[in-house]
Amino acid sequence: MKRLIVITCVLFACEVVFGQKMQFLTDVHDFGEIKETEGKVEYEFPFVNKVKGAYIELVKSPYRHIRVEYSRDILKKKDKGVVKLIYDPAGKSGVFSNAVTVTVNEKGKKYTKELTLKGYVEPRPRTPQEIYPMKEGNVRYVTNSLQIGVVTPTTIHRDTFRFYNESDKKLTFASRQVPNAIKVVYVTPELLPGEGGILVTDFDARIQNDWGVVFNKVVITTNDDDRPNKTFYIGARILDDFNSWTPKQKANAPRLKVSEEEYKFGEVEEGEPVVHDFVLTNTGRSTLYIRKLKQSCSCTIVNPEKMELEPGESTVVKTTFRTAGKSNKQMRTVDIVCNDPEQPTVTLKITGFVKAKSK
């Protein structure tokens, strides 16, 4: 008898928990493949009300491209309804799976359910202006600036710039001004109106023979009537090849410690130089090589005492900020490039206020 009562209670509880629901016939709809150019698509999720007095309180879409429509009326038991989701594929491409949240109110008790739209958007063909958003004269670029990222001193990096002839005449292209560290492997010699071309370059860090952030400018000459010289920029950050270090080298690596990373000079009169000594110390187990000290502008002068520090050794970097011609808040930086694998670049700052000269 007790067992029968327990079973009856469990069944009743299940009816309370699971029966008091808006029963959706499906909670996922797959559109398959749709085209961006064909506009909005929609799907109605049908449901049956299982409880008298229940209603859909809210259907919330976190997406601007999905609009919802639904009835907010209280529904009688066994009433049927739909939640309509309208999907706008404009500006979308590829596979998508987006869910909206349905909040059901059953006599003051609330619960939520997700309805999901899936599919694949075939994007519309892009215009040349979209493919090549940058413009110089009558030539458009995907980009005319390439940041390679971190490279080692022996790296040779090849990359390609893409450009497009937007003029109504044939354009010719030839390399004109090329830095030593850059080799123009190929440039499309000529383009008819509406055609695309390429510039292939090799960046050789061995020839660059520098450390830290470097920039190179490549100039291509054309017969374009508007700005015939086209400019391309190639940047990189040259650091030691820490990936090639052995576990022993890493365990015995040098470590750079600075006395402070920012010197606040307060307030000075315009023309009065700001001088400060930054102290650098090698707290590691092998020689610290200061590869380069790079100032943010020519108004800042750095004079290091030493560029190599043995373990435990320190040195002073005397830094002078010339304030002539400067006013108001100021910040100047000095980048230290070194062979510390944990912080190969450390930036020192000099900040303060320059006031006008007293009359």
C-alpha cells in the first residue's frame, strides 16, 4: 500500500513538473542553405498549452537580426499557438545557430525554454569597394600596411598585397623605392580597368640588422593621373629566437629589472630639461644583452653606461627630455629591447606637465 502511495505521488509530481508546460512540437529549425540576397526568412514554432491560464510572457532575442512575433493572450488548456522568428541574413555569412529565450508564465510560476534557428547563409557577392576598402588615387587596396608580428633576426617573411584598378584606363606598376631589407619578388606590371593585381615582397630580418619594432616603406610608381606613387608599409618586431632555446638556457636566462618603469617629473617650465637616471639590473643567471634603446621622439636622449650586464650587475641609463617647444601634459617613452625571454621589451615612461615660460 505504501509503495502504491509513493508511486502515485511520484507520478503526480512528474505531472506537476513536466505537465505544466507549453509543449512545443520542436525547439530547433534548420533552414538549410539560404541566400543573403533573397532577404528575410521565417519559421513558426507551434505549441500546445497544457495548463489553463498559462501564457507566454516574453520571447527575448539577443540578436538584432532575429525578430520575434507571438501572442501574449492567456490561453486555455489545449489551445494552440505559434512563436514566429524572422531571420534577416543581411550582412551574415556561413554557418549559424542562434537561440532565443521563451519565458512562460503559469499562474505566477515562470520557466524558460530556448528555440533555435540554424542554417547556412550564402553571402552576396562583394563589390570591389568592399573587397578593397582602402584607396590611393585610382588604386584600391585590401590593405597597404602589413604588420608581420614577432620575427627572429634570421627570418625571411614573404607576403602579398592585393590591389585593384578603379580607373577607366590601363595602369602600369613598377617598383621605385625599396629598402634594402625588402625585396620585391613580383608586382603586376599592368592592369586593365576593373582588374586586380598583387605585390609580393620578402622581408629579410638579416639585412634589416636591427632589434625591436621596425618599419619599411615600399613605393610603387604607376601612370595613375592621381597620386602616381603608391606606398606600402611593412612592419615587424625583431626579437631573439627564444623558441630555439634549450630548457637549460631558459632555466639560466637573464632577467631584466628596472628601478622604476615611470618617472613623474611633476611640473617644469618650458625649455627646462628633465633628466633622470633609470637603473637596470640583471637578476638572472646569464649575460643580459640590451639589444636596443628606442625613444618615442628625438626630443628624448638616452645615454646607457653599458649594454651588457653580467648576473647581479647594474647600469644607469641617463635619460634627458628636452622640453623646448613643448607644453601641457607630456609623456615620452623609451623601449628597452633585450634577451630576457620573460620580458624582451620593457617600456620606460617620463611623464609630467610643462608650463609656459615666466615673463
